[in-house]
Amino acid sequence: MVDTVFAPWDDPNVAPLISFKNVTKRFGDFVAIDDLTLDIFEREFFALLGPSGCGKTTMMRLLAGFENPTSGSMLLSGHDIAGIPPNKRAVNMMFQSYALFPHLSVWENIAFGLRRDGVVKDVLNARVEEMLKLTRLEKFGRRKPHQISGGQRQRVALARSLAKAPKLLLLDEPLGALDKKLRQDTQFELMDIQEQTGTTFVIVTHDQEEAMTVASRVAVMDEGRIIQVATPEKIYEAPNSVYVADFIGDVNILTGPVKAAGVDTYSLDFGGTEPVTANSDRAFAEGETVHLAIRPEKIGIHAERPDGPNTVQGKVLDIAYLGNLSTYHVQLPNGQIIKAQTTNTRRISRRAFTWEDLVWISWSATAGVLLDQ
Amino acid sequence: MFGLVGAPQLAFCWINDLRRFVLIALPYFWLLALFLVPFVIVFKIALSDAALAIPPYMPTMKDGLSAMFLQLDFENFVFLTEDDLYWKAYLSSLRVAFISTVLTLLFGYPIAYAMARAPHEWRATLMMLIILPFWTSFLIRVYAWIGILSTEGLLNRFLFWIGAISEPLTILNTSTAVYIGIVYTYIPFMILPIYAALERLDASLIEAAEDLGCSRMKAFWLITIPLSKGGIVAGCFLVFIPALGEFVIPSLLGGSGTLMIGKVLFEEFFSNRDWPVASAVAVILLLILIVPIILFQRNEQRQQDAEG
Amino acid sequence: MNRLSPFNVVSLTFGFAFLYLPMLILVIYSFNKSKLVTVWAGFSTKWYGELLSNEAFLDAAWVTLKVAVISSSIATVLGTMAAYTLVRGGRFFGRTLFSGMIYAPLVMPEVITGLSLLLLFIGVGMDRGVMTIVLAHTTFSMCFVSVVVSSRLATFDRALEEAALDLGASPFEAFRLITLPIIAPAVVSGWLLAFTLSLDDLVIASFATGPSATTLPMKIWSSVRLGVSPEINALSSILIGLVASGVIIASLVSKRHSVRVQQEERAAERFEND
């Protein structure tokens, strides 16, 4: 999905398209953005992910020019853009409500931005037609926004914001108003359009699946700060904190003091019958309290005790059958509940385990990540 | 800081600030000059002496602003308290406004209720029929009642014809005619807020109350009335406040028999040409009105808070 | 819910009869041949003829119309500006006073507004006539316009203006191209309201005018004080007819429009997977 060659953030010679340098935004006493530093590169599909009120929308409004930072600087292609009003920025935004002008036709909505720039008629016509084609709306140019469906409105909003070929396109919860099925189709459409136009996209979303699907990099935010910025794989497999691990997908957390147990290997006493071992690139002090985060699908479930380092016995408490997967909630002797996931590869196979069964769960030493916060 | 974008940026802001200033200042100064300043003048004149000149009060602006504000006296207010005409007029205005408000509520509520119960497709039409009279001339609507209520008017003829009376009733030029006039002209103000409250009322609440053992009547008292209270209160204020200062209705329908403060003010000003006393009457009317206006505002605020 | 109880039917019938019978009677008796308004003496349109040849009434009607058109137009501009300031203006010095001055005239007794304006006009030595009535009417009707327009602006999606700015429109262009067309229906009804308030006003005009200008309501007032006259009945019927047809046409147009929009929205949903 992600082009392995495309990783400008790892190349120190590439200048970022946007950089936030120690940006803080306060509304009265409320700190919406807290001393934030971040680079976004050209042609990136960058996702800002976080719960509501985490400051992701404020960041977007700062980029669009609707708000100005309280302190710090924001550079677009190396120029400070603080104080430039929204109508003078080479940045366009797709609004959460789409904000289509109800009294103008689809065609006129798309042409609006071009007209403001005084684009000559022929060029304008060609550009609008191009945009209609790109978003598969050729047949709907003469309709008014209330005469088209929700999915089409979303595409008009996208076409309108792309028409001026901005350096940067901001998308505020662009798929929030669509139902689930349509949303999934549209995600791929968005990615195609982003690739075709080569525009840098910054998307704000609270839907982690959406962020993982579309983005080249994801920034997980909380309370005005960025907790982690990384590719979707890194965010999922190597979260830097319990917050990120917990926010993206399902996770089991085992907490306790660690002891060194070989090269890059630690044993963690989480309060079970015996300690578990885990590999880690990061070093921890003897006796430091550390969290081990393991994804449910990395935990196996067995009737007999398997060979291997981390095996714990427990009792099946709950089974969630999801069709393609089954998640078992296994209660350990110390009371902690661990989620283990298995793939249902065979149709109508006899279920191996049922409620109250005693089972063994196990995982490898590399399955989880050790985190200090 | 002031790089390439600095200079045009500043000019842009300056033009915007100017636009914003004009946008705010134009209506602001208009209202200051034609609403607030006149009030200050009314207060001022209420506190000056009557004089046989034009303008018939002393001191005037020609005597200088300081003189205008320094030579204040409360004679006119003392005069108002001494002459019981004014007392009676204030009390009678309050009484007429209060009684007509109650009557408007009694007549308006059932209409609003029936409108809210009417089939959906009728409601817009019914609403329009309630608002329509408001667009037609107030003066004409009041005038229409003269022909109906007079001694040889249509109402008396009708009652005589059906044999209900043998002597014509005197309705015109009494308080009854004023009540009828006020109820007639202000009933849309009562119906609309009550209707708005009743329309929002979820019909399943009544069903739930009946399901829990209420009779129809009881459900109405315990559910419908309390939930439409906001509309009732708003409607009452919307009738009471303008009725208190009403001038046209008591003048046309009340005759000399009804004393109302709006009428007294008008006559004091145009017939007696006693401007200071007229201004003092206006000031006291305002003071009386402030209480219901503040209560009304608070009720509206509470409604909004409850919704938001 | 679907069937009205007899009690509801009775209250609606009586309610609307109460509201409309007096006006209906007025209209009927304007076609009465007799000079005595309460005695029916056969159909005639002679009072309309007399009305149309009455110079004084025609002059007053002309003054009234002039005042109403000018004052409601100025009031619409000022009232829309005031509404925009109140809803979008943010904080500025004296905002509370400003909103107080917008709402106060709505509940102010006309006698007080009229009296205070007259005292102002005399105080500054202004000649009273059409000009002063226009000033007076503009002042109170701009407040009504502002209330109508600001209730529309309050429900207006602010993202629309932001989208216009984002696409390169200046704030003024955003207002002219986006905000104004969308709130236009509210601005138009604000104008209509201001217009009818001005047409209708007796008390404030009586205070604000001088001997040079008499409005129609003032003319009606002075003849009504002498009792009912068939000429006034005819005049009233004309005014009622004009207003009623105007309002009915306006509401039919807006209803047709909203029905069409609804139908189109429903049709649009069927294209969902197009």
C-alpha cells in the first residue's frame, strides 16, 4: 500500500512543505495546541488522529488561516504564514459539513475559487470539467447541492477544494457523514485522487481505521500534543506509549517490574505465577515498572501447554464471534483478563473451546512491545 | 516579522478594520442619535418647568447643556402624585392590561391547542391564518369593531333579532370594548408562542401518562399545561407589555369612560401642551414597564438555555 | 392526532370567526349603498369612486407610500448590518448597549418612542414633515428587521463563509456572494415587515410629523374619530385586500419552493449508489 521508496521524513535533505515550530494556541485559559513541532512533506497523505478535543481541528484551522498561533511559527515552503488571511493562502480545505453553497450549482461551486482568482474563461471551463471528471460528477454539474446524494456532495466538496490546485489540501473528517460501506469505498477513491493530483493531503479524523488505511503517516494527538508520528505499521506494531497502543486497535497490557534476562531481553513480573520474557530495543533499569503491550492476534490459545517461553494458564470467560475472527477473553489466576484472537479459517468447524474451559495462552518474546509510559 | 507578505498584509487588515468599523458604527450611531438621545431628552424635560413658549419648556438647549442639566426639579413628578387623575390612569392601565391578558390567554390557549392537534398538512395554513391579521392595518382592525359594538351596531341588531335583548346594550365606550379590542388585536401574540410550545410536545408523553393511569383531563393538567408553561408566559408578556401603553384601542373603543396612560400622555402632549408633565408620565410608564420586560427577557433566556 | 375532537373544532371555528368576521363585515359594508354603515341598502361601489376622487386621501396615501418605501429600505440596510454585527461581530466596545438599543424599541410603547423623537426633532430645530417621519420609522423598523435577519443568521452554517474565504474570496466578497444570497429571504421578509409597520403606524407618525405631511393612518384616524364612514370602509377593504393577496401569494410561492426542494432531496437519495 505505502510506497516503500516514499519516505521523505527519513531523508534529511528534503525540505518539509509545512513545518510547525513550537506552535502554541490558547483560547483563553484553554490550551488547544501545546508547543507543537512537526514537519509534513510534499505529496504526503498525513493523518491527524485523536479523540475529540485533542486539538486536531485547531491544527487544521491554523493551517487554513482561520486561527493564528498564540506563539511559535508555521512555515509553508519555508515562508512564515502566520497572519496571512485564509483567502491569501495556497491552502484549501474540505469542510466536515462540506459547506457547499446551497444557492450555486455543482459547477458553480467548483468554479467559485477559480473565479476569485480571475482565471480566464477557457481555462476555468477546462479546469472545472477536469475536476468533475476526476470525481465522476460529469452528469451532475447543473444540479444544486440539495439535488444530489450525500456521497456526491462529498465528491463535490473534494472537487471544489482541489480545483485551485492547492499546495496543501486539508480534509476535516471528510468521510464522517457517510455510512460505513460508502466510507470504505471512498477511502480508496481519496487515495487514488491524492496520488493522481500529487497534492499533499492533511486529514483530520477520529476513526483509526480510516487513518491507517489512507495515510502515509499518522500523528496520534492528545490534549494538544502529538504523542507519536509514524507510518501506520510503526504506529500499530511499535507504539511509543500505552496511550498510542490502546488508541489504535485492541491491546493487552501487562504491567510490572522488569529484570534484565540476556541481550535486549527482559523478564517482567506482572503478578502471574511466573514472569514473562520480552525482547526490547530500548533499555530499562533493573526493577523499573514497565508495560508490555501485546496485540490479541499475536497470542495463541491451546488446550495443552505448548513449548515456549511465555505460557500462562487461564479460564475462558467470554467468546466474541466476529465471523472472520473469534476473540477469547481468558481470565488469568491473578484475575487479569487477556484477549486472544484466532482466525476462523474453516467453515463450521467445531469450536475448540467453550466457556469455563481451562486453556493455555502463549506468545513469543518478540510478540509484544515494552513501554515505559 | 515584516517580510515579503508584511506590507500588503497590513493594508488588507486596515481596510478590513475600516469595513468592520463602518458596519458597526452606522447602525450604532443611528440608534444612539435617534433612540438613546431622545430618551435622555425625555428624562431631561420631565425634570424641567413648563413654559408658554415653543418649545414649551424651560430651560431649553439654547440655554446651554449645563443649564439644561443643572436646573432640574422634581416638580412634575410631585404634580403627578398630587393629581389623582394620573394615579387612576396608571392603575386603570395595569388593570385593563392584566384583565385583557388573562382573557387573551383563556381564548388563545384552546385555539393554539387545537392548532397543535390539527393534521400536519393543515398546520402551515392555520399558522398563516393566525399571522395574516397581523400584516393588515392595526388601526383598521380596531376600527372594524366600532361598527359592531355601537348601540345601533351589528351585535346589538343581531341580539335584538334573536330576541336575547329588548334594550340595546352599551358596549362601545366602556372597558368591555377595550378588552374586546385588546384580545382581538393581540391574540396572535398569545397563540403563536403557545402553539410553538405545544407543537414540540411529544404526543407519546400524553399516551404514557394515560397508560400510567391518568384520565384525559388529568394528563392535560399534569403534562400538557406544565410543558407549555414557557409559551404561556411568553404569550402573556407579549400581550401585557404593549397593552399597558396602548393608545389607539382605548381612544377608539374606550371613549372617555376608560382611562389609560397612553391616552393620557397623548392628550397631555397634544391637547394641554404640557410637555414636562407628558414627559414625566412617559418616564413613569417606562419605569412600570421595566419589571415585566426584565421578567420576559429572563423567561426567554431560560427557554433558550433549556433548549440549548 | 389525526382527528380533531369536537372541542378542538369548536375552538378553531370560533377563533377564526372572531379573527376574520369583523374584517369580513367591514368589507361587505364597504359595498353598502346607504350612508348609514349599519343598515344594508343594496350593493354599490360608489364609496370606492368617492374615495378615489378624494384628493386628501390620495395625497395621504402617496405620502404614506413614499415614507414606507424609503424608511423600510434604509431600515433593511441598517437592520441587516446590525444583525450581522450582533451575530458575527464578536466583541466591541458597547456591545451590550447596542443589543439593548436593538431590542428596546420592540417593547417600547409607541407613545414614548413618538414623544421622545418629537422632542429630539424640536430640540435640534428640524423641520417636521416627510423627512422626520422617515427618520422615525427607520429607527424602530430597523430593530424589527435586525431581529428577523439575526434569527436567520444564527442558524446559518458559518463554514459556508469560511469555505468562501478559503477559496480566495475577501470577507466582503464572501458576504456579497455567499451570505447575502442565502439570507436573502429573511432580508426580504424584514423589508416587508418594515414596510407594513410603516404603512400601519399612526402614533409615531403623529408625533414625528408637522403640518406639511399627513399619512394615511393619520387621515383615517381623524375621520374615524368622528364615527364610522363608508369611505373608510372602502379604504380599509382595499388595504386588507392588498395585504391579504400579497401575503397569500408569498406563502404559496415559498410553500411550492419548499415542497420542490423536499421532492428533489428525496429523489437525490435514490442516486446514492450512482
